[in-house]
Amino acid sequence: VQLQASGGGLVQAGGSLRLSCAASGRIFSNYVMAWFRRAPGRERNFVAAISWDGGNTIYADSVKGRFTISRDNAQNTVYLQMHSLKPEDTAVYYCAARRTWSADYVLGRENDYAYWGQGTLVTVSS
């Protein structure tokens, strides 16, 4: 499956932004989708994941209550709605896909995702 992330940009602290990730090439609804991010000079970290039908979601503690992951299988797109953004949310955000839902610690491991988008930069100014 090919993934194309978009929606990044510059936003002030406290603002909101919605990222999108469009999928093509395979049956989108067969895949668990996730967002990861890489802040400047840091490793890539898990942000959120959503099951095939959207019925299950998990979040990193750092974004709980502020970010919402969702998907539209008819549009082959997964979204990340971000509110109350902080400067520490500044990062390149990547969408990723895998076939199976699993335990939280597994879903948070980037090595278990077979497909990746190219990333979209989010910059939060203070």
C-alpha cells in the first residue's frame, strides 16, 4: 500500500491542525493505521493507531486528550486531528500501515509497520 501524508504546516501554540494520509494500492480497510512522529534530533515515536474499522484506538500518553485519530475507509484516508498544540509537538509526522491489531506495546513499535508515508512537517511556535 502506498501512503501519502499531508496537512502539516506552521501553527501557534494552542492551535489546531488536521493531518491526512491517503492510501492507495491495496484494500485500505484491511490495514491497521498509525501515526508516528520524529522531533528534531530525536528518534521516531508512536503517536496513535486505529483498527481496521475504527472501533479501537490507542494514543501515546503525550497526546491523549489532545489528538484524535480517525479513518474513512470509503475515502481510503486516515486523519490525525490535533488540538492544543505545544511547541514540543513540533516534528515530522508519518503515517504507517500494518495488517494486524495487537497489544499496545506492539502497536507502538515502528519496526512492525510494513508501509510508510513520506512525512509531513508540523511546526508549533511558542
